[in-house]
Amino acid sequence: MQESDFSRLSNLTEGDYQAFLYDCDGTLADNMPAHAATYVAVAKQYQVEMDPAIIDELAGWPIANVVEELNLRYNASMDPEEFRSRKAQLFADEYISKVLPIPYVVEHLKANAGRVRIAVVSGGDRIAVQRTLEIIGVSEFVEILVCAGETPKGKPFADPFLKAAELLGVDPGKCLVFEDGIPGVKAAEAAGMHWVRIDQFKFG
């Protein structure tokens, strides 16, 4: 019998951990294509024709930092805060109600709630992340939420994960991070935490 994705993920997460820290977009929620589409649509409002693949490359970065990177790559002058506001509105109007869970990750979170502390650490806006967690049915299990702009630096720096550990009252070395992109993995490593790439079933 083929091992289920839930079992594969569970086997990677055995150990003496006190907290599980999950990314949201692309990890708990199957919404990265929607986020990429909103980036492309808003960039067009500034006459910038961007490659949506950049969003996968920068997965987990706060929106403001993504816009700064886009400005560098496309020699543009998009205002990060204005862009963030437009993107949030477009995502809320056209995409968020259609967000689906990534079933085996959501199942894993629910199965471990109460056994370990649970946090979500995201580069997205708090309002959008909170709504996403409600739609995929996990908001009641999440104790701590750390989102874009709530730490001095975002992913790939350690700050968001260290803040989550501090708010949970758990030593960073006892936290396990669940991610779907390189920036998130780098942030976990910088925070002294082990990590799992949920899309590759890799542990580090």
C-alpha cells in the first residue's frame, strides 16, 4: 500500500518538539497561483509586465519586499504600500473565497493541535491570512499568528519565526517549521529551527 502524504509528513515530524510553526500560503492553503495572479494584475496597473515565476522564487517574502525587488528587476517605481493595498483588495474581491486547503498539511496541523503549540508565520497581510485560515478550517487551532510588517525583518530573516517562538514561550530549538519555499527555509535555519518542505517531503 502506498504511504499517504499525511503519513509521510507525520514521519518527518517525529521528535521532541514543543511547537509547530506553519507557513500559510502554499503550505496550508493552495493559493499561490492566485497570489501570483494578483501580483501580475496589480503590476500591470503600473505598466509593469512581470514574470509570475518570481512569486514562487520569493515565496514567503513580505509584499513590500517583493515590490521592492520587482522595482529593482523592472526598473520601476511602484509604491510598496499602495501596491500592497491594491493587491489585498483584489485578492479579497476575486480570489480569497475560492481558496482551498492543502489537505495533508491541514490534517497534520489538526492532528497535532493540543499536543504541541501551533503558530502560523506568514509573509502575507494579517487580514488576508486570518480569513484564509478561517476558510480552510484551521483558525480555531492556531494560537499565534505572525504576519508581514510585524517584525523588523521578514523571511528569509529569522525575525518572524523567533517572534512566534517568543510569543509561544517555546525555545527556538524546540520548534519545527513547515514551509514550501526557500526563503522560509532560510528563515527557519537562521532561527535555529528544524524545517520540513511540505512540497518535497524534505527535512532539515
